[in-house]
Amino acid sequence: MADGFIWYELVTNDMDKAVNFYKKVVGWDVKDSGMPGMTYMLFGKDGKDVGGMMTWAGAGAPEMPPEWMGHIHTAKLDEELKAVTDDGGMVVKPAQDIPGVGRFAVVMDPQKVKYLLFEPGKGYVPPRLEARAAGNVGWHELLTDNAATAFDYYAKHYGWQKDYAHDMGPMGVYQTFRMDQPFFQGGMMNRKGPGMPADIPAHWQFYFSVDSVDDAQQRVLDAGGTITMPPMDVPGGSRIMQGIDDQGCHFALTQGPKS
């Protein structure tokens, strides 16, 4: 069964600052989930959820640099955890229940890139934003040591299919991937090469959709963030930018192709 990222999570250190920053930049509506024992904020638009925010302290962990993470759907979490380790991955946090919601675990792929697995419960499923809607995640990008090997792993485990391959010269091939149902796209590339920062870690990066990245660039600056890659056009007609929020967390934005 094909599976993609279905939930996105920011773990930060100052919840108020995070809420204010992303409300201004992406335009999310943010509300408290009402989860007992911790503050977990839900974000999305028009009453439809995209993900959540929590603090490291709220998660029972020491304060660490903030980061964005993503949950990949699985119908059988325990079986998938075994499959991950059988193929050279690692379980970082064993399966844990979220009462009334489902079960999750934190894993690393064989190249030590962290992601989460989520098995929904059998109850009510909240409405979600359309895949291409502003406020959702419009692109999923993996920077890793060996993109070709990484694609084989994710394709085997989650049914992702190769889409177009963009030759980036000395930097190698940017391999895009997709799923047809639900609409889901992304790309993978090697993290080391000409023009790439020497210290960039292997990681998943998520591009939040906005109506205009050029307008969003000013909102980032006004909210206290910095721009690491100004707006630029990319193959396929989209326009992207990357930045760092006011707590030092890297994020990215995308504007879909003009119809």
C-alpha cells in the first residue's frame, strides 16, 4: 500500500514565538488541541488540520534546536518497524499510543535520516486541506548521502514512484517522486556537492505552500526570520524560497505553478 507523509510537526522551545511567526508567514490558523498533560497546538486553515506544534520541554526532552519533522502513514506500525530495522534502519523511539488518535514511532532510515511513522486509530478522522492548497505542504525534499539508495528504500517501504529526474551537473541528479492517491510529490538529492553548505545534515525538508513566495519573503523578515535562499523559479513552474525562523529553525516555502 502506498503511503506518504500525512502529518507535520514543529518541535520548538518557545511556543508563543513559534505560533506568532508561522501565523504571520504562512497564514495558518492555530489552536490548542486540548491534549491532556501538555500543550500541543494544531495548525491549518479553514478548520482543516495540517500538523502540530509542541516544545521539547512539553515532549519531556531537554531543550534542543527546533526542527520540523514529518509522519509517514502506515496501517501496521509494528510490522513496519520490523521492516525498517530489517533493511538497516533504526527505531529511535518505540511505538507509543496517543489516546483517541493513534500510535506513532520515531525511526531513522539506513542513512540516518529521521522521520516518524503514524498508524491512525479507528475513530474520527479530522478534515484535511487539499494537497495543493495554500497552507499545506506542497513539496517534500530529502537531502541525503546517496539519493539513489534512499529512493530504493522509500519506494520499497511506501510505494513511491519515480517521476522526472533533473540533471544538476556536478551536484548530481535531483530525482523527483510521486504518489497518485493522494496527490503527493517530492524530490531527493545528495547533500554534498558544489554550492552546498559543507555542514548541512542529511534531513527531510518540507515546503509550505503560499500564494506568493515573494510576498512571503517580506513577511519572514518582518517576523524576525532570515532568508537563506531568496525566491527562485524551479523546473516544473513552481517558485521556492528557504529561510530560518526567529528561533533558528530552517523552513521552506513554495508557490505552485501558475495555471
